Amino acid sequence: MRILLMGPPGAGKGTQAALLAQRLSIPHISTGDIFRANVSQGTPLGRKAQEYMDKGEYVPDDVTNAMVRDRLTWEDAVNGFILDGYPRTTAQVSELDAMLAHAGIGLDVVVELHAQPEVLLQRMVKRAADQGRSDDDPTVIRRRLEVYAAETAPLLEIYGQRNLLRQVDGIGDIVDVTSRLVAAVS
Ligand code: AMP
């Protein structure tokens, strides 16, 4: 299956995408995780990405698109994948459409994991304390939520018009949310 998992920062996408990927035996491709791995390895890509991530801004489309274009050609993605955190802009949607069309494949489903803004804030503050993510400080969190609303939320309409969108409540026990997701993609 080829799945996009969307939702605002703090909705639990990373956790749920990893669980769902395990369940479906397909790779979990998280652009945020790939950027963070590059930041911790100090690669040129990581240095570039960090400038934006630390401010709560999106990494430029050309950088992000090239990275995803490469990742989707890996052998493990041949039979499907869960994309987590990509696409996030309308330009990335067009780019993903082109990549998939080139490979003669399409998306099966787009799932939006949703949660109220107050819950998102609480979760991210807790994550900052637990994991020490440098983009989880209050000013950056606020900026990430704003950027999501302005740049990424409109993508839900695009996928809705394509009849690919399913919405899942992201609030509750992790196992319950996973069950809802499994039902939504089945
Ligand atoms: P995430 O872990 O998905 O919340 O991503 C963390 C950060 O990585 C984001 O706040 C962005 O700075 C950057 N990032 C991840 N995915 C993308 C994307 N598709 N486009 C641009 N920036 C991204």
C-alpha cells in the first residue's frame, strides 16, 4: 500500500506511522527523521536543514523533493510505503505526483490524524521535556503550527477532491489510535 500520513505537528504521526508500517511490512519514510539523522551526522544536507528546522520553518522544496525522490527509489519501497511529513506544500504535491506518475504508481489513501490545538501544544511541550528536540521550544512550536495551517492544511482539500482522504481521531491511547488507522487504510 502507498499511504500518506498527514496531520499537524504533535498529532502523533511519527509514532503511528512507525506502528502502521510495522503492521503492514512497508517502510516508514519520515522526512523529519531523515533531516534529523542528517543533522546529527553533520552532513551538508543536515546543516542546511537545521537552519530552517530550528526556526520552525519548512526546508526549501528543492532540497526536500530531491531527498524524497531518492528515497522512493530504494528497493524496500517497491511494494509500498508510508510517507510521514511529506508532502507539506502544494509544490511538493505536484512533485510527488510527478514522481509517482513516472514510476507508474499512485497513492492508495491519505490519512489525516487530527487533534485539537490545545492537545497538540501540550504534547509538544511534553516531547520537548522527554526528547529535547531543538524545534520543540514554545516559540518554535507556535511557528510550526502556524506554518502547518498556512502551507499544509490546504493539501487536505486537494486529496479530499481526489477522494483519497480519510480522517482519524488522533486522541486516545496509542493502541486505539493505531486500530483506527488500520481500519481507515483497510
Ligand atoms: P517533522 O518531524 O515531520 O515534524 O519535521 C520536522 C521539521 O523538518 C519540520 O518542522 C521542517 O522544518 C522539516 N521538514 C520535515 N518534512 C518537511 C517537508 N516535507 N518539507 C519541508 N520541511 C520539512
